[in-house]
Amino acid sequence: MSLFTSCSLKTTEGLRSVTLDKTEVFNPYFSNSTTDYVYKAKINIYGRYFGGILIVKKLKPDTHRVVFTTEFGSKIFDFLYEDDTFTKNFVVEDLNKKFIVNTLRNDFKILISERTEVKEQFASGNNTVYRTETNNRFNFYFFDKSGNSLERIVNSSKRKEKVEIVFSSEVKNVAQTIKINHANIKLLIDLEYFKKL
């Protein structure tokens, strides 16, 4: 019996546990080091609104830089991820609170993580779902069965969903829109791909 059939996760309702068909899951959306991923960004956090441009750049195999600026170029935050090391290069004073920085750090870590070991696999009518585990939290990667594109990632504890990241993609390996929504705090991030494809 699956670990999750007795838990109250909505994420796994209607899913059946199946035999693993891969040992790791691959998130293609920020994996190309020759691409600057540029998005129009809107962040609503506890009633405060920040709008501007979000740039994600893969610098090396395990290194990404995530920079959010106003449309006029003033930095809002600048994060560097080197494997499991996180560096806060800059955060504007309004957001420079430990809880907010940690939340943003975790959100973008999920977003840019390319390869993660699969612990369990599920299936539904439309999706193949892979469960991974990091730091006592689970990520569920939902792939569309017809096109095998990554549609969403749900981050949860054992009993409760915490964050849902939803992708829409018309071009292979580039997410046109990304929505990051938190279940337990007032934080919503909307990203819309900025560059012409």
C-alpha cells in the first residue's frame, strides 16, 4: 500500500501507485545555459505588490542566478544557487526578512532544480506523477501523458500542501507562464515569458 493512501493530501487523491519507470525526474525549464530566461514578474506578498523583470540564468551545471529588478533596473533581489549552497547577494529592505527570504529561496530552488531522485511514481488518466523528497518535504512532479511536458509541481509536508507551481508551455523546454501559489501564506508569484521565441 502506498504511504500516501492513508494521508490527507489532496495531491494524491485519485492517483494510483505504479512501478517506477525512472530513477530521477528532470525539470527542463531552466536547464539551458545558453538561454537567459526573462520574465515579467508580479509578486504579491501579504498585500504588498512588487512588479518588474525576473531573470534566471544557468551559469554552470549546478549553478543558477535569480535576479528580480524593477522595470527601470533597480534590484529587488539577487540570489545565487550553487548546488546546495544559497547566497543572498541582495534583497530590498521591504523583503529582507528571514521568513520571506527563506520562502523565496525555497520557491526558486524548487523551480530551478533540474534532477531529483524519484521515490515513488503515480498515475492518473492524464498525468504521470513522480514523488521526490528533500529536507522532510515532498515534491510531486505532474507530467502530461500525451506530450510528456511538466505541468506542475506540488510541494508538501506529509499531511499538507504548501506550494503549487503551475507551468504553461507551448515551446519545448520553455515555460511561457509560471504561477507560484502558497497554500498557507499570502504569497503569489506570476511570471510571464518576456522574450520573443
